[in-house]
Amino acid sequence: MTVSLLGEAAFAGFPNLPAEQQRARVERFDKYESSLIAHVSAAAQEAARATMRAEA
């Protein structure tokens, strides 16, 4: 299982949770992290397009 940096932080914060609960927590953070990356990427692309339009 790949654990993201955000997921690792979730693990570190709750060392006494059962393994299944830890995995579920990491999976939720991974989904959030992926969603956040997609959102930031889309915003960066839109900003680049706006800059190109302004310079045209």
C-alpha cells in the first residue's frame, strides 16, 4: 500500500488505532490529497490561460 505524505501524518497522529482504522484514515487523506492536487492543478492551468490571454 502506498502511503502519501499527508497519509503518513495521519498515521503518526493516531498510533494506537487498530490497523484497519489507520488504513481507512490514510485512504480518506489520500482521497483528499488527490482532490486537492487536482483542484490546485486546475487553478494553476486557469491562471496560466488568463496570463496568456492578458499578454496576447
